[in-house]
Amino acid sequence: MTVDTLLSARGLRLSFGAIPALAGVDVDLWPGEILAVVGESGSGKTTLLNVLCGRLAPDGGAVWYRDPSGRLADVHAMPAPTLRQLHRSDWGFVRQDPRESLRMGVSAGGNVGERLMAAGARHYGQIRATATEWLMRVEIDPARIDDLPRSFSGGMLQRLQIARTLATHPRLVFMDEPTGGLDVSVQARLLDLIRGLVRDLGIASVLVTHDLAVARLLAQRIAVMQRGLVVETGLTDQVLDDPRHPYTQLLVSSVLQA
């Protein structure tokens, strides 16, 4: 791990039975950078995301995180309470299905407020004011602060999940297909929103997506996965405009022919 990296993984291996999901993966992420991990279904990209954030333990290899003080920590050697606190403060996770992250029986403001309280906020008025501010930032009418998420559209649910995740100003956000399943017009609006927020807040992110257009719009660097391996990595535009690996060339050509 170099002196500047925020997150580094070396030699990650993980198999499910006889199937290798990760076959020796190295990854680096720098502060404020968005790294897109792309590949077809079954390539290992979501498994990699879950290992990087500590939700899955690898069979081999290590993941290192540099905390705000500059100290290095082995993610998979952390005690469970420490890792949970990290996910409530320095880290965030945006899922493809926001219902997996949101509490559908708690108000929109309450969903944002719960994460603020988990990070240490205690003053009700300030929590509500911050929740209101974040609803506005993700283009949700603040008049709906007391509405339940189950009354929201799919795009609104995803924006609420983003508000909940970013309200604590995390240093690192893991995103798993954040625009998957949404209509094209809703996707475009949401991508503009994500791009603006991560830029303004200086957030680093590991983004898993099967959509190369999403990777090009959001990510500075890209890692292409095939059968548990990173087969090509580099600056996003460089890799997508001049792919070197045959698998990357196949992915790019399939998009162009679609």
C-alpha cells in the first residue's frame, strides 16, 4: 500500500465451492477518486465489493484502510463493533435496491436522522434540520420529511438512500449498481446528482456497474473483471477508448453494437 492510498487490496482470493469468485485481485483507491469495477454477471465484481467493505471474508489476501489519522488498518482483522462503527461513520454503502438499506416503516427524515444519530448526533432540532437539508440536496420535497418511504417512487427511494448515506460525510462509499432497474430518464438525473455530490464532498468510491456509460460518466479509473480476475485497469477514457485486453474489447464492442 503506497503512502497516499485510501484503500488497498492485495492477492484477494475467494471461492464458493469449486467456483473461484476472486482469483488473486489487487486494487488501489486514492482519496476523492471513483473507481468503477465492470464486467459481466459472474465476473466477481460484486464479490470484490463485499470483500473490500468487510461484508465477506476472503480465503486469502488482505484489505487495508487508511483512517483519517493516517494509520493503516486490516479491514478483516477489525473487531466486529469497530467495523460496524466504520460503516456508520467513515464509510457508506449504496445498494441497487434501496429497500435493503432503508427502513420502510420509518419516515424519510427518520431514515436520514438514524444515520446521523449512529454517528453521534443527539440534538433533535439539528438532526431534523440536517435531514431537511439533505432531502433538498437530493431533490426530494422537504415537505415529505415525515412521509414513509413506501409512498416514494423508485427514483425517490434511491435518492433517499443517497441522502441517508452521505449525511455523515463519509470518506468512502461503496456503490453496487446504484442506477440499476431505473428508467433511463430517471437514471440520467440520478447520475448527475451522484456526480455532483461526490465531487462537492470529495468522496472516494468503489462503483460496481455493468453499464460502461455509467462508468465513463462517474469514474476516473476503471477495473475490468473476468472470471475473478482484474484483466485490465487504467484511466476510464483510456481503457474504454483503446481497450487492450480481448475481454475489454469484447465488452466495448458489444456496447457499440447495441
